[in-house]
Amino acid sequence: MAAKQTQYRGRILLVDDDPGLLRLLSIRLRAEGFEVEAVESAHKALATVNQFGPDLVITDLRMDKMDGIGLLKELQTRSPGLRVVIITAHGTIPDAVTATQQGAFGFLTKPIDKDELMTLVERALQFSGSVDIEEDWSSEIITRNQMMKEIMQQAKMVAATDARVLITGESGTGKELLAQAIHRASDRKGKPFVAINCSAMAENLLESELFGHEKGAFTGATRSHEGLFQAAEGGTLMLDEIGDMPMRLQVKLLRVLQESQVRPVGSTSAKQIDVRVISATHRDLKDLMAQGRFRDDLYYRLNVVNINLPTLDERREDIPLLVAHFLQLISKEAGQERKVYSPEAVEMLVTAEWPGNIRQLYNVVRQNVALSRSPVISGELVRQSLGEHAGKLASFSDARDEFTRNYLSQILQITMGNVSQAARLAKRNRTDFYKLLARHDLNPDSFKSR
């Protein structure tokens, strides 16, 4: 029982048809605090993945029936983001190189050196993790971030009610995806989900789109038009960028929410509606209220439950998962082989600035796939795509006169207190890095998840 109280370091799945090597590697990795599951074939490994939930797979290259490369390809499809390390004999190093070109994180050569093993394992775990198999309602939300998991629990709870939800967060953080998830988890899931961006059209057009209009209500109204409130009957209407809604329409929206009735433009009669409203904004609505640009009464009608989404910078551990997910989507869409990022490129993505959040990350991945002539996307191509946002966590030697205690704190947060990974990101040796931490009175243990 005492072992379960130790700091969690990760789960590793070992795959090899040599029982002696399996036993040796298991002993070494368990001694370092890892949870280990050892199986003797690729088919058993595939059967074990979902149950064991590994953070890393280490597999022999040469095995009967399905070899290490075959296992790698299967895992890329079933568990995007899960890192795979290949074990190879000296004579099959060219095959191992081929494996890395197809997406393996790296390879170990027999006989396996203990220090080389631990260095590669720690480096792979820094950017690894498979996407949990979620229920259908939340399948579009790719995360292993604890803050996001708590948000999803909150979303599922509120989905069971008809309470209105206000989703806040920076642009590109996935507000519409969350609104869709809430809809899918609710009793309204069999009815329409309709979304409209309140900042994307002129006031009169927005009014017509939301509430509808009668034939002849204004110039060009040659026929009656059913608004989105009616189109979403029985379902959910998402009002995106609600903070940009003109004041006159705010008054009309408030009346609809109060009375559960909508009156189309040019009509003398109201129509009863049954629609759940989820609104979203990247603006500070309280600040807009103080400026007289957003109605207090409307704010309190909409903000029954508030869910604030974190920025991508606040959930960096999700970047490798999101990247793997995007690569999979893009390859399916194009009908092409799935490309992969080199370890250096992944490290650059994880440590870059993301002012545009998940939307910006997707655009960078899409650009990299389009421009890469190789199956492996290079760090240089990523650097070109990121431009001024590359290298937020630059090497310490290049930034020692600029970065102080905040730099060290951030790097420890990203690595959850793992000094070896932090030192590697800072491009400093472990001893020097410990001296830096002591000089700035930083304790790595305070950054570890509890």
C-alpha cells in the first residue's frame, strides 16, 4: 500500500518476446518509480493499452506476427499522442531509423545502457500521453489538464439542467466546442444546436437572423424568415461574442429570455419558444457594464453558470495531444499518410507563445503539414511558422540577463517540478540548475502535482 503514496512518475508498457529483457527493464524502471506492465507480443500490447493507460510504450523492433513498426502504426491510430520507443539490435539500426521517420520517439540499442534508457524515458514522458477514451458528449475536447477535467465535470453537471451558461475565455480557447459538448450531454441532444457570432454581421441583419422577420417587414424582405430562436426549437442556441451585441438588440433579447417568446421583425404576434441559451465572449462583460455598453439585467439572465476556459499557455501538457489529434484529422481529410513532428519540433511547440490559443496551434500544424516535404516535420519549419512567438522558454545561456525567478518558476510549472526535464529545457546541466534554484529560493517539490 505504501507504494501507492509515492509520487506518480508515469506508466510504461514494455513489449518484447525476450522474457529476460522484459524482466531486466521492468526491474530498472520500477526501481525509478515507474508503473510497468510487461507483455510478450504486439497483439497483447494492443489489448492492454486501454486497460493499463500507458504514458509511454517501449517495444522491440523484431517480433513474430506483428513487429514494432506495426505496433507503432496501430498505436498512432488508436492512441494519438502516445510516444513509442523502439528497441533494436546493432544490425537493425537502419530499420530503427525508419521507425523514427514513421513517428517513433527514438530508439534504444541492445545491450541497453541504464543511463541512456532513463534519459530517453524522461524525455519521452515530457511530451507524451494518450487521449483518454471519453463519452461521446465530450469526445471533441482533447485534454489531460486537471483544470480542464474539472471544467468538463462542471459542464456535465450543468448539462443535466436547463440553466443558462456563460462561457468566457480568450479567443481560440474552444468556447463553441464546450457549448456543443454541453448540448450533447443534455436532454436536448436530439434537437438542433445552432450557433451565431453576434459580432459578425450588421445590427439589422443580426436582428433578422436571431428573431426572424415577416414578408415585407423591410426593403428586400420578399418572404418570411424563421429566426434562429425558432430554428433551435427544443435545442440549444449559442450566442457567441455576446459582448458585441448592440444595445437595442440586448433589450429585445432580454424580453425573449424573460417571456420565452419571440416576435419576428414586422410581426404583431409573438411565438412561444423552448430554447436553451448558451452565450460566450472573450470580453470582460463587467467592464462593459461599467461603461454602459452591456445591460446589467441581461448579464444576470445569461450568467446563471459561468465557465471560464484556460488559455493554451495554461494547459501546455495538452499541446502534444492536440497536435497528434490535428495531424490525424488532417491526414484523414487529405487521404494521405499521417505526418509526425520531430522531438525538437514538439519541444518548440510546447514552449512557444500561443496568443491565438488552440485555433492558432491548429493553423500552425496545418501549415506545417502542407509545407513539409518529409514525413517528419522539422524544428526549423516550426520555427519559421511561429516567427516572433517561437522560443518563449529560450535557452538559459541566451536569456540569462533577461530571465530571473519568473523564468525558473514557469519552467518548473511546465515540467511539474521535474528538475531533469527543466534543466534540459533550459539547456543547463542538472548541477548548475540546482544552484540556480537555490539562488532564487525555489523548491521543485512545490511544483509537483498532488
